[in-house]
Amino acid sequence: MEKRSTDVWVGLFVLIGAAALLFLALKAGNLLSLNFTPTYDVVARFDNIGGLKADAPVKSAGVVVGRVASIGFDNQTFQADVTLALDKRYGFPADTSAKILTSGLLGDQYIGLDPGSSDKNLRNGDVIQNTQSALVLENLIGRFLYDKAASGGK
């Protein structure tokens, strides 16, 4: 009976350890975000989102103020609809602008919010009008090479 009790405890600790490793792996890969604060959803439309992914951070002044809830495509405007889940404790003016930024030279992309000066705040379901799309490195290199070729390499 003593051996069976020890086996149960060892099995329990192995399961807890495996669950902890899985949790750490998901958190490190930004695949799991546990956030229990209330949020409100705001939509931003971009011409090009580059490599932006769902659950990417939304930052303002370097502080994470929300997450990208979902990304979709609008068949009418041919733009990407990015739904942002912003923490309710952070209120942003209605004329806030959004842009897609990159962490480091080749790092992950996130949304940066620049607050405006409006008296009204964004509410659930509002659309951010002023957006700036992601800079795609391949497009910049292609434009540079095209300009060099057009100028005769001078």
C-alpha cells in the first residue's frame, strides 16, 4: 500500500510539471494570453498588415494596453480589418491613430496607438480612421532596386 501511495504522488508531480512546462512554452511563444480585465473592441482598417498576428500586443507609449483580437478581410474595401481588444481602464480619444510597428529590425509586429486630442473617447465597436500600414521589407528593397535601375545605377 505504501508503494501505491508513492506512485500516485510521483504521477501527480509529473503531471503538474508537464502542465507547467506546457504553460511556459505557450507563454514564451505568445500563444497564450491570460487576461481577465474587461475590454472593449475597436476596429482598425489597414491596406497591408505585413506579418501581424492575432494576440499581438497593442501598445501606447511603450505600455501594452490591449491585444489584437482577430484579423479579417473586408470584401468591399479590400482592406484588412483588425479588431483590437483594449483594456477598459485605458480610454483613448476618438481621433486616435494606429500604426503597425516592428520590435527590433526583424522582430514581431505590434500595433502602436497614438492618442489624438478629441474630447470623445473610443467606444466598443468604433472604427479607428487614421491608420498606417506595415512597412514590408521586401517592398522597400524592391523600390530601392527599381529606383537604382531607373537612374542608370548612378
